[in-house]
Amino acid sequence: MRAANRKRNLVTAALIAPAAGWLSVFLVLPFIAMLVFAFGERAPEGGYQPAFTFAQFANLPTRATAFWNTLMLAPAGAFLCLLVAYPTAYYLAVKANPRYRLILVSLVVVPFWTSLLVRTYAWMYILGSRGIPNLLSMIGIEDVRLLNTPGAVLLGIVYGYLPLMIMPIYVSLEKLDRRLLEASADLGAKPVSTFFGVTLPLSLPGVMTGVALVTILLLGEYLIPQLLGGGKVFFIGNALVDLFLQSRNWPFGSAIAVTLVAVVVVVLMAAMRIAWKIAGTRQVDLV
């Protein structure tokens, strides 16, 4: 018995070891280095100078705009993704013809076959002066500016992250026991009552997974606000690029990055708590 358990433990360790090693080298160690940098000082020529000070964290309010934009637009973008993703996922999982369902689901992930950079440049053209504003000017609507606005950033977020919201919800709905819906209808419940009483609660794990996944990724987003915001809609990711590559203030950038990681952890824990509370179970996996 002991030999069997020992063999099982060795097999488990061998399976876990590659992932654990990868995470240790490319996640844990860089985070430790970043944490050390956060308590240091900027060297005269830029970079890191050993020290122990909380001055970098005291300077966080100087980047309040980046934090504000990120903490406002990231949840707003996730919410808009949810508004579009849930009806789409519901149709794919419940209403779509099973013969064509795989094709329709494949179409959801087709945008991922193209670089996000290329797709974002396409939106720059559509929202730019030669795109929609040009068409509006032809019908007498002048001076419309769509690019370099929060609305453009939100549009890019919804377009770029929508598949990541659709798929977890689709998986939850696809596993839904249809007999529950039939039982609800047999008991006289209206479709709206069935949706809010049966379908929505059972799909909440997928909803919370999608919301958490999209929100966490948006907290570190750089490309979309840079291109569609034109430097006027500044996210934390943009601030980090500026501090590390332009001003070379590595300690201050590390302090912002550590704070961002703390925010991500808080968001993830809050999402798990909400999911557990609403779904009435502690067996909800968010990632």
C-alpha cells in the first residue's frame, strides 16, 4: 500500500514539476525581483539603486489618472462584454441547431486567428477621420470625433475580449440539464421566470469566470488604450511602459506593478466570494 502511494505521489510530482518550474522561473522570481525594486530608488542614470524606502508607494497618487481610468473602464468593459456575450452564448448553447453549433462556436474564436494589433489598427481606420466620421460628414453631421476617446477604448475592449467572455458562459449553458427547463415549464413557469429562476443561477459560474478573466486581463491592458485612446485614455499598462522604457524609473514602475497585482488578487477574491454567495456553493472555479 505504501509503495503504491509512493509511486502515485512520484507520478503526481513528475506531472506537476514542469508547470511548477515554469511558474517559479517566469512568475514567482520576477515578482520577487519586482517587489525588491519597489522598495529601492531610481539610480541617477536610471534603473534601480538598492535602498529601503516607501517613497515609491507614497508617489502612487501622481499616477491617479491611470489608476482611475483602469479601475473604471476595465469593469465597464467587462460589463459591456457580458451584455453582448450572454445572449450570444445562450443562443449557441440552447437555441442553435446542433448541426451548425460547432461552426458557430468556431466563428466566435476566428478573430483570435488574427493579431490583436492588426484588428486594433482596423478599428483605428474605422473610427478615424476617414471612417465613420467621414461618412457622417457626407450626410451633414460634422465634427464627430470617435477616435482617442473612452468610447473608442471601450469599443476596442468589447471587440477584443468578447470571445473570452462568451466561451465560459457557453460551457456553463451547454452543460445545463434541459430537463430542468422542461420541468419548470411543466410547473407553469413562464420563460422569463424559467430564465431567472433556473438558467441564470446555473450559468453563474461561467458568468463569474468570464467577468473575472476579462477584468483581470484588462487591468494590465496596454495596446487598446494606446492605439484607440491615443495617449488621452491612460491605463496602468501605459504608465508602466512609460516608467520602465522612457523615464527608466524602475522602482516607481515596480511599485505600481505590485499595487496592480494586489488589485488583481482583490478582484479575484471578490469575484469568487460573489460567485459562492450567489450560486450557493463553494465549488466554483474561476481560473
